[in-house]
Amino acid sequence: MSHSILRNKGTLLLGDDKVSVIRAARIIQNGGLVAFPTETVYGLGAAATDAQAVKRIFKAKGRPSDNPLIVHIADIEQLNAVVKTISTRAFMLAEHFWPGPLSLILPRADKIPAVVSAGLPTVAVRMPDHQVALDLIRAAKVPIAAPSANRSGRPSPTSFRHVLEDLAGRIDAVIRSDTCPIGLESTVLDLTGPRPVILRPGGVSREELEAVLNCRVPILGLNKVSGIPHSPGMKYRHYSPQAPLVLIAGPAKRRLLLIESIVESYRRQGLSVGLLNSAIQEYMPLKAGPEMLAAHLYDSLRQMDHRDVDLILAEETEIQGLGLAVMNRLRKAATRILKV
């Protein structure tokens, strides 16, 4: 893509070429905010060592200050600037999964201000598997703190257009690039306790982690969290479209019957229903697997907003592999869960 420069409500739209990425890196170095693509979702980045710049992230997103961020690095050497100690287990996981959608929670280094981690002595860190993201971090010469580049509570962005819908005029720049292939955020794994614990399911599955660690990896019950969350996505409602989203759980045939009944009832009233499930497809191929559901989930929710639907119906999916992360996001987005 060429490095021609456009603006949207004052926000720079940059290409993903070398010249544009260098310009974006300079914005980061000068305390600015840049939205950039990763393999998971678009991130909203600021220099992780600059407390004032990081505070701008929270303000731009309308994000609660007790919701910690993830620090992104471009090579393993940068890890020493982000964390105090690196365990053998952390090195093993980094070697196996980085670059990739796995965030590790480790003791926070003094160079990383407390605002990044909501005052906690720990920090989440990962190395993204996206060339543009890696080029940006290297050009900025500093680790980049970055949550998803959306208004807090909205579906996460998987294209630069999603970013502009939420944040145009509120951030300094957006790098225009390809869509984010995984479509869901990273897995967050806490390594600060006696055993690894998944705080947020994501792009690396529980099964993959257990195969490498050779042990059972529990998943923290998200509905039982109180106080300061140790990971993004643990405490607040997230990923929510404008219309109410009802998640339907139970045997497939019963789910389908209930969906058909609700759709017919709404249409008789002149109301519209958006369908986001595996039995009746609008945006996804028939019998779409978890990978397809994940890749299109947030874009589909935003399309529902554009259509101004009155209700969104979603079905539960399998909770193995990436399906666990899909279900986590649907449960967080749901207004109500019906079991049939």
C-alpha cells in the first residue's frame, strides 16, 4: 500500500509501507496513540514506558482505569525491559508460541509504569504474529502497550474501518492493513502463581497449552471475579453490539426450534432479527467451525449494528479449542442466555 496520507476527523490514515510505519513509530515515540493490526484484533498502542501516553489510551477508549493493558514486544530481548524475572516455564512458552496470540502474566519491571497494569505488580506481555505490528514496535524502539482499538464495551475491531467507527478524532493515527486473521484476542495465561492459570481464553487453546506444559491448566471462572482484574476482559461487559444479544444453549434441534419461533414472532411484529449461529447462517458458511466463527464474530456483530436489527440470536458452540474463546466472547456480549 502506498504511503499517501489521509485524515478522518483529524486522525491520520497511514499505509502499511515502511515510510508510513516509521511515521507511526514517531507518533508513538512522541506520546501519541496509533491503532495497528495484529493477528488477533486491531490494537491501540502507546509507548509502554510513558505513563501519560498510556493514560491517553484509557481516555480515548472510555476504558476503566482498573482494566489492565497488554504490552507488545518485537523480540525476546525486549522482555527484559517489561518483566522483572523470566521463569523457565515462561521461556518455554515464549519459544513455542511467540510470535503468536498468547499473553503471559509475569512480574512487572520498574520501567513499566503502574498505570499499564492497573496498579498491579504484574504485567501481561506478548509478541504479536503480524509483520506490521512487529515493524512498528521495532521502529518505535520501545514496547507498546495496546488494548483493542475500540470504544470500551463495543465489539473489538478486526479492520481499520472498525477502528474509525469508534475512535476517529480520538486518536492520532490508524495503520490501514489487512484484516486480522484470528479475529479474537490473545489467550492470557497467569504464570505468577504456583500453577499456570488461563485468565482469558483466546487464540491459543487450552489443549495446546497443556500439551506444551504437560499439566492440566485451569481456567479462572470469569463470573466470579471481583476487585481489580488481573487481565483484560475479566470484569466488565465486553464485545457488545447495540441490539440485545440472546445466546441460546442446549441440544441443536431444540435450539433451532426456538430460533425459528422467535424469528417468526419478531417478524410478525415488523421487527428484525439478526442470526449469528451455526444452524441458520447469514454471514458464515453452513456448519462453520470455531475458526470461522472466531474470524467473523466481531465483524458480524458490527454488521448487525449497521442493519439496525432489533434482536440478535446466537447459538452456543463447542467449547474445545478456539470454540472456548468464541463462547467466552458470546457470553460476555450476551444480554441473556436461554437454555432449552
